[in-house]
Amino acid sequence: MTFSKTPSGYGLSVTRDNVDDPRSAQQVPTRSYEVAALRADGSVFIGQDRAPALPFFESAYSAFARGTLIQTADGEVAVEDLQPGDMIQTSTGEPAQLIWIGSSNFVPADAGRRMPLIRIMPDSFGQNRPSSFLTVGPGARVLHTPHHLRGEAGGTQMLTPARALVDGVNVIEVVPPTPVRLFHLCLTRHAAIQAGGIEMETFHPGANSARSVSHSMRDRFLGMFPRISHMTDFGPLAHPRAPEQDAGDELS
């Protein structure tokens, strides 16, 4: 498995043993990703690159659709207007600094090899939660209490993939007719933030996400984060994540 520079960016070749066989190399599709990040010295990095169009990468760029209002320390700001260094309000009440913004285009033509977008109807999680239609991408997770835990004292809140909450009524899958810009945000620490009126997580790859990828793939991924050298630099999760099989509970 090797990366090679191509006219359109980086290509990832997976090579079989028989190099004389013209079918011996399979080209993994790539996608254009954009990054705006705050370096450790306070300067801002802005860049664009092509990298594998695989869930391991795409999850970092596909949570909030353009237009989603994010609660900052100074009020709501559309996700596309956020800047590295902004202070984002978190569910703990303490703001945290925005250090990384990743974005990519969801193109309808890609729908066959990419998860659909999710639309959450107004008031699906309670009054004004969200306050209006909210469109999110495959990388979005919602902080809520799973149905089977609601009888417990305190009702443990967990981060649930938005796609696991699809019920065909309050939360539906959509494939928009035109491209949609998707964003994800990384703070100095993992957190739940207000996005469109509901609590959703900031980016974190997860404790075990890199175990199934090669070292070269992991290094390629980490290279997209100027302040991150190791997977452990993302820090601990602020909230537990719901197991996929337990995530699809009713919303009420």
C-alpha cells in the first residue's frame, strides 16, 4: 500500500504480489479536503489536499452542513463563518478554543459510495431541538440518552451516530440534488457543542479508529492536523459513544 503523487493529488495504490499482472494495483478513490487550523505558535494554516475517500478520513470532514448555527461564546455563528481561534461554547458551560476546521463537498454523484446525509426535523429531540431543519453528514453524532438507559438515575448521555437515529419521520436520509459543503470542528479538547439547537460532538477519531489502518494511512491522516502528532493527542472522549447496535432507539 503506497501513496503516489498524481496530477489530481495523492493516489493510494494497494498492490498484490503479482506485479506483472495489470490488475495488480487497485487505485483507491481520493477526495479533496480543506483545512483551516490554528498552529501552536498562534499562526493560522489554510490548505487543501487530496486524500483517500475512505470513512477513516471522511469522518473528520462530514458532520455539519453549511448554514448550521454553532453556539460560540459570542452567540450563534454559521459553521462556514467560524475561524480558528474562536471560542466555542460546550455542554459543560466552559468554552473551548476552536483549533481545526475541516470541510469537504458532498456531491450527489458520490452517493453510491458514500453514506447519505441526514435531515433532522424541528423539535425531534424536544422543543427547539433543533429549532429548524438540520442537515448533518455521516460524521455527525448526537448527545442524548438512549431509550434503554432512561430509567436509570441521571440517565447516562451517549454520543450516537445521527444515521443510527433515522426513523423515516423525525430523522430521515436525504440525497440533495446539488453539492453540499460539510464541516467538522476540532477543539482543544473533545466536547459536545450546540449545533442547530442540539448537542453534537466535535471531532475525535475514537480510541481504536486507527487499529484497522496501516501506519502510512495513519500518518497521512495525522498530517492533516498541524497540532496533532499522535492519535493520543486528541485526548479522551468527553462522553461515551453508544455502540452501533444500541444506537437506533426512539427519540422521544
